[in-house]
Amino acid sequence: MHDYRITPEFVLSNPSPENIEMDQVTVVFDDSTTAIYSAETFTIPAPSVPTWYYVTVDSSTRVATCDISGELVGVPGHVYIGAIQAIPAGRSINAIAGGWPPPTTWMVGD
């Protein structure tokens, strides 16, 4: 698996209880190749409790996945974009930056 970094560091938002948005992201791999992934909007069930969602992109098909399992994080061929904690009211700012190896950078709200 290649190491890579994500720019910008935080690209996920939770603008409403039913949506997670991913901004356009540039991925720079350790061999200096780059990939740009388009912005995406994911529809999720409105959470009744704060729930973490993990976003990855399949590097061959360029299909983005947003799920609560995180099972694709670290899997070869999948780029880890980051994670965000969706909250019942929406507008969460609790997020984890993407990249590999996973950075220790968090963005935490009040």
C-alpha cells in the first residue's frame, strides 16, 4: 500500500441530519503521483445518536463510499478520505483527517 496525504486536510461536512458532503480532494502519493477526486454528497439515515461515518474512494473505479463500518479504511486500492461524526441536528464539526497512514489530526467542535 502506498502512503499518501490528502489536501485539504478536512473535506467532510455534515450540513444536515441526512447528508454528509465531501469536497473535492487532491491525493498525493509517496511516489509523487496525484489523483483528484470530485465532490460527493452522501445520503444517510438521520442519526438518533452521534454516529461516525468513514469515507473512502476506490482508486480504480473512483467510486466513493460512506459507511459506519470503516471496513475499507486501509484496504489496498481504497483511499481513506476521512471520517465525520454525524449528529442528530446535523452540522457536526467532529472530524478525522484522511490519508495513509492515518494522521492524528482531529477537528473537534464545542
